[in-house]
Amino acid sequence: MGTVQIREVRKSYGAVQVLHGISIDIEDGEFVALVGPSGCGKSTLLRMIAGLESISGGDIAIGNRVVNNVAPKDRDIAMVFQNYALYPHKNVRDNMGFALQQRRVPKPEIAKRVNEAARILGLEHLLDRKPRQLSGGQRQRVAMGRAIVRDPNVFLFDEPLSNLDAKLRVQMRSEIKELHQRLKTTTIYVTHDQIEAMTLADRVVVMNGGVVEQEGPPLELYDRPASLFVAAFIGSPPMNFLQGQIIEGNGLRLEDNTVLGLPAADPKQRRQVTIGVRPEHFVIAETGWPATVSIVEPTGSETQITARLAGQLIRILVRGRTSAMPGDEIRLAVTPGDIHFFDAAPIPELASAEDA
Amino acid sequence: MSARAPAVSYDARNTLGHRLRILAGIFVSIVFLFPIYWMVLTSFKQQVDIFTNPPTFFFEPTLATYKEYMRRADIVRRIVNTIIVAAGSGLLSIVVGTMAGYALARIRLRGAGTIGLIILLSRGVPPIALAVPMFLVARKLGLTDKHITLILAYSTFLIPYVMWLMRGFFLALPKELEESAMIDGCSRYGAFFKIILPISLPGLLSTLIFSMILAWEELLFALVLTNRYASTIPVAIAGIAGDTVNGANWGALTAVGTITVVPVVIFALLVQKWLIKGLADGATKG
Ligand SMILES: Nc1ncnc2c1ncn2[C@@H]1O[C@H](COP(=O)(O)OP(=O)(O)OP(=O)(O)O)[C@@H](O)[C@H]1O
Ligand SMILES: [Mg+2]
């Protein structure tokens, strides 16, 4: 059974606490992505699940067995590392068969399972090569092959695609998804790339500063971000934010005293708020918020417009093409469901949300 | 290097810079090899040819000095002793030092850095300051003039040497290798012996060879801790050099010196091929 329960897990390095009570319940066969900015503790949590880091507080259970004091080799997990960690002195076949060999699986059975995994991953012609004779993408496949021959309870991935170029990354992303649909093995996948998390996972756990900010199915995080952080982190290009004060009659007074009419009221009735609108949710219309186009970037299927609204730069994404030209005055309409309200707070700076 | 070398790199062999570098290489080799050449040459000379002025390169070679000193300086037994001591201390140090180096590189241990530093500092103590106390201890234990005494004494400086070299090798390996092995079913020891050691073999081997050479030529401890039974080759050389009643005995010195160096050279040539192959195979790229 490949369930994983993480209960109130804490981690300290000396006096520095890096995980502050994380709880996640993962069902058998689920694909969960841990996503968050650099240094938020994703790898640390994954390594604690693997047994490579000690647990400072709380419990981790795999298949309903608490594994806090179980050695990595006895947890029945397989892990793919960012640098692949292939054994340089062993050829691909022996790299993939090593774990089975350690478990004293009979030789013919090892050969059968290695060949099967090699077939699935298209590695058959590389079985006799050493890791250094492989390209980065091939090494990545071997690392995955090494994990799947094990047929473990849980797969752990720590940024397995981040050393590949953009095109290969997209291709491997699809392959990982396909592999999961075929094998249905519980998978925990760490990445700082929110697109990867959104496209792969059944459920995304957004971490920040050693706590879980929000967890849920990808589209739920997109539709109903619980915090400013999640709103800024999920979605590309990122959500636009405006800060201001709510005034009578659903108006928002910005810092420079511009008043914008809001299509919906803040359900929590705050006075000071930050509102968020995703670039793809703006509609260029007859009436609405006034903005001045400053940059138009067409890609063919869609066009990204950067515009100035009350002195702030905002991003607008429209499908297809647009007649807007730099310098044009436009009006932006937003439907009531597409406006998000948050506590007034500084907008999180998220360089990593965009480097996808 | 000439400035336009990169543009014509396909025929770099013909550039002036390349020729100059070859000449410089030959010159350096001559500077280093000539004394050895002269030593070997002198060892085959008769006493009268040794002191001719100007020195002669052409003479009637003789094995007389060899024959005489093989017996007088008890060379065969000393060679056996030296082999026993060099191999013994080399192997002991490589086993202990490699494992200590691994622990220093990998195990998260409070004060590991300090422990490592203290062991390294112990190498700063002049050997002469250790030799006499060691002799006193050995005498109390009835261990003077025994192979094991020299093996242990040499290990005191070889273990720190091996430890620091191997620690460097291990630090250069990604720790995910062991972690992966541990997830694949190994214990920490299993990961060390099945993954880390095979990868480090070239480094391990060169460290072992250097350790054995250091032990091979060690004089001070051998002089103090042995007298007849376990005495080594360098002690014989020191004895001949110190015996100046009839003036320096150059014939004997060069003959015994040659006997000392030749096994080292043969050994190095034998393992060299293996070493280079090992280095190429074990490259840890990726
Ligand atoms: N061995 C260690 N000793 C002390 N602090 C550590 C150690 N390992 C990690 N940390 C700290 O723990 C925090 C979380 O690190 P972690 O590697 O889990 O981040 P991450 O979310 O995986 O980031 P990235 O996306 O950059 O990989 C960081 O602040 C890091 O500095
Ligand atoms: Mg990480």
C-alpha cells in the first residue's frame, strides 16, 4: 500500500528550524507535487520521507507504518535525484538492476524486469553503456528506469527535470505523466516550477518558508488561491495585484486616488485590500478600468499586453490577435468571479514563478 | 605559446611554441634524471674510475661493488624487511586512513572538523621529536627491532596523509551516490564498499603507492627503532655514508642507492598503466 501520511513534521538544523509542522495525507496511487520557492524546505521534506534526513518532530508513515526510525533501504521507496546519481562504474543494466541485486532477486527475474523497464523508457540500445557515455536526457531516463524496476510503494522525485533543456523538459514531463498513469504508483514530486506541478499532479502542495500555504487540485489553486502568496505563485504569467481602500458603492481607491469600480464586493468586508486579477481574465471592452497600452507582444495564439493602470504596470493576455497599439487608451472589464480579494500586504516577489 | 597558435591549431605541432615546449620538457627531464643516471653509472665503476677528473662516461663496468656490498651490508635481508614494512604500513594506513577520511567527509559529527584538524596538526610535529619517545615505548614493550614496530611507527604519519587525501576524493563525489545506494538497499557500509570504494579506486591506488614509497625511503624511525633484524635499506645507506674512515665510499653508496631506487621505479612502471586506465574508467562525470 502506497499511502503516505505526514503528520506535524518538523525539522531543525541545530537552532534553525526549517520545517514548522507539515501535515499532508497522500492516498495510494496519488501524484502529489510539492512546489514552492527555493529554500522553502521541499527537498528537506522529501529527504525525510526517504529517510535521508532525521525527523526532528512529528511522524511520517508509509503504508500505515510509521517509518521515523526505519532505514531508507527498508522503506520500499525509490528516488530520482536532480543530478541522477547514477553509479559511474556500472553500466546502465547494472545501474538499473542494482536494487534488485541487493534484494537477492534471482538473476533471470532481474534481467526480465530491467529489460521491461528499458523497453518502456526506450533504453534498450543503451544497456551496456556507462553513464558518462550518455546524454543528459538519457541519464535522466536511466535514473527513472532505476526507480521503476524496483516497483516500490512510493516514487520520490527531487526536481528530476531541472537539468534538462526546455524542450526535453516538456517531453519528459509528458512521459512521467504517462508513466504514472500506467504504473499508478504513489508519487511525490518536488519542483519549483509551478507549471510542472500543475500539469503533472493530482494534487499540488504549495510550500513557503517551511509551512504548507495551501494544498489542493491544481485548478482549485488556480481558481481559489487562499493567500496572496499562492495567488502570486500559481499561474503564468503571474496575477496582477492592486492595493487600495474599499469605498462606498464597490469602489477601490488606489494610492494615487484613482477610483476603480469593482464588479464584486469583498466577501470579508475588509477596508484595506489587495485585489488580484489574472492576465487572462481581463477583457478589453467599451467600459471598465482605464489603462494605457505600453507594450504589445503577439505570439500568434495569444497576445500579451503590458499596460499602465493608475501608474502601475499590469499584464493582460488576450487570445488570438488584437488591434491595440502602444499608446492606445483601453478599457478593461473583469467578470465578478475573476476578481480575488486578499489582506492588504506587500506583493510577494517571486522570481521563480516565471523562470519556467 | 605563440599568439597565432589557436588560429592554426590543426598544425600546432609545427609551431615554434610547441617546439620550445618540447625543448623545455627535455631540459627539465635531464635536470631531474641526470643525478639518477650518474648514480647508476657510478655504481658500475671501479674505484679508480670514480674519481677521474674530468669524469668519465666510458669505462669497463664491474659488478664488484654490488657483490661486495650485497654481503657486507646484508642487502637481501634489508630489501625483504623494507618490502614487509612498506607494504605493511601502506596497507594498514590505507585501510584505516580511507575509512577515517570517509567519516570526516561524510558523517555529520559534532567536532568532526576539529578532529580532522588535530590529526593533521600531528603531522606538524618534527619526526625527530617523536623518534626517541617511540624508542622508549618500544623498548618497554619489548618491541625494538621488529617489523611491526616500524609498521606502526610509519602508520603514525601515513594514516593522516591517507586520511586527508582520501577525504578530498570523497568530498568531490556527490553525496547522492551513497544516498541512492542506501535507498536501493545498502547500509552505510554497503554503500561505501559497493559504490564509493570502486569509484575511488584510482585515487586509492595512487595514495597507496605514494604511502608505500614514503615508507620505503624512511630513515629516521628505522635508524632509531631497529638495529639488525628488522633494519631497512635506507639504514644501510646511512651506515655506508657515515663510515668515513676511508673517505666517502661512493661506489658502495651508489650501488646500494641503485638497489633502493630500482624496485620503486619498476613498481611505479608496473602500476602506471593500471593507474591511467583506472583514472579513465572511474571518471565520475554525471
Ligand atoms: N544540512 C543542512 N544544514 C543546515 N541547513 C540546511 C541543510 N540543508 C538544508 N538546509 C536549509 O533548509 C532550508 C530548506 O532547504 P531545502 O533544500 O529543503 O530547500 P528547497 O525547497 O529544496 O529549495 P530548492 O528549490 O533551492 O532546492 C534552506 O533554508 C536550507 O538552507
Ligand atoms: Mg531542493
